[in-house]
Amino acid sequence: MAKKRRPQPKTTPQGAADAYPVVGAREPCPCDSGRRYKACHGRAAAHAVTELVQRPFEGLPGEADWVALRELVPAATAELHLKGGLPDGVPSVTLATVLPMAWPALRRDDGAVLLGLQNDTTSGDLSRDLASTLRRALTAEPGTPVAAGDERGAGWAPGDGPRLQDLLDLDRPFEPVVHQGFEFWIEDAENASAEVSASLERANEAAIPTVRLTGVESAYWCETPDKNHLRWVMTHPEEKLLDALARLHAAGVSSLGEGTRLVGSFRAHGLTVPVWDLPTAMRADDVEKPAAEFAERLAGALATEAPLTPDERRARSGLTNRQVTLS
């Protein structure tokens, strides 16, 4: 069966991309193609700024946790430390998975900055876009959100702005704190606007309970109605990691205990994220010991240099066939 063709955008003369205004990534493209902006002229605009950076968080402390907070975790925060310290009038800078009304950033009344991580961006370099938003937040008026913007309005040409790796103190650890709701949005609940309160209520209703494991790095347990999951962001080279997972899978030791199953993996921002199905009765604390034991088995498999056996190759094929790419 032939694949159904996606709607094609109307052709635009070279150099005429600026004729179409920038809109939200998920909004219809102004060219009337019927596609979302990010899949139409937004894509061209992004590649005009910079080539896609496959690992935008590479070089930052806690790269795997940055990916997890971007793609997996509903509600979490992490304190950010700037090179050279904080500017006058800014008591703290905090990364947040999302902010009310999907604001890219927020300057609180006391001058503190919250930077949203899960917003759409128009560039191929997520790190540069976040750095742009952070710089604008540091100079915003206290008590105001920072709207989505174009780097051209921030005082530099597209592609020339700094990245997070240029702004953050790379010697300080990245320590995420996972929350079960978004109450961290509100400094003073009694004086919160109706709009923010309504946004908080909607967000809390949609949040999937999530816990970061303490015994291994960048592994997150989450609860869903039918089953629970463990999603573990790993920084090992993808091909080597898939070989190691295949060795364990073929040997029957890729699970995390009775009733659990390694179901596959996905790619996100250049890293591989293996996923396990867990029984609904298996809570985050129950996964800690099996995950630590699996980490030891994985280390041994990663150290193995022998070619894959036929059974291991079949196991690898099964794992890669179930692999998807999020970003």
C-alpha cells in the first residue's frame, strides 16, 4: 500500500521566508499549507539559524537528567549556577520543566528567575535558545513573564548567541528535584491570579506521578493506570549500549525482577533511554535494588568485546525495531 502523502507547503521564492510571520510551533503555518508551523516554514527557519544540534546538553553536568526533565518528567526543578555568580537583584535561577501558561521564563516579584525547559523553540540548537531566554529573563522587570522571542531582538545575530554551556558554571552539580505537582509555581497561593490558579489545577490533573531513583543515575519510575514504568536515560554510546542490552536480553537477565520486562528504548537529544514495564504493585522504592543490580550487569556487558552471537543479534534486532526517536 502506498504511503499517504503529507500536505505540501506552497512554494516560496528563495529568500522570501521572512514574508511569513513567526507563530507558535504548533499553530497552523501562515502559508496556508495546512501543516503546523514547526513542520513547515518553522522548520526552514530553524535550519536557516543553525544546523540541528543532536546533543544540545552535552558538556553540561547531568546531561542525562537534562534530557529526562525535557522529555520524561512532568514536574521538576533544579537550581542553576551562573558563571561569575548571579547579577544584582537576582537571588536565584531555577530550571523548571514547565511554567504557567507555558511561559518560556518568569521573573518573580523578588527578582528570582524561573526558566522553562519543555517549551517549543524555533532553532536547531535547544541550548542556545534556552540561553537566549535566560538572558532575557535576567533583565526582565520583576513580576513579569518572559514571552517567546526571536534572538534577533536580543541584541545578536541568529546563531551568534551564547549557549547554556557558556552561561552556566560547569563545575557545579545539576541536582533535579522531582515534584508531584506544580505548586512550586506559586510564591503566594492566596494572591495567585485566577489564570495561574486554573493553569495549576489543569497541570496537576495531567501530571503522571514520577520519582527519580537514588541508587542509580538518571532513572525515573512513573505510574500509569495500567502499569508502571522505569525510563532510564543513559549516556553510553548508542551502538555499544544496544549491544550490551542485547547480550543481557539474550541471556534472560535484562529484566528488573518478576513481572518486569525490558520493552525497548527511545532516543532523545542524542541519548538512548531504555524502558521497562513494571507491575502496578511495584513502587519506586521496590525498583531501587533491582536497578542497581542491573547496572552492574550492564557494566559487565558493556565491557565485553566479543562479537554478538546469533541469539544476541536477534535480541538486538528486536530492541532496535521497537526504538523510536523523540527529538
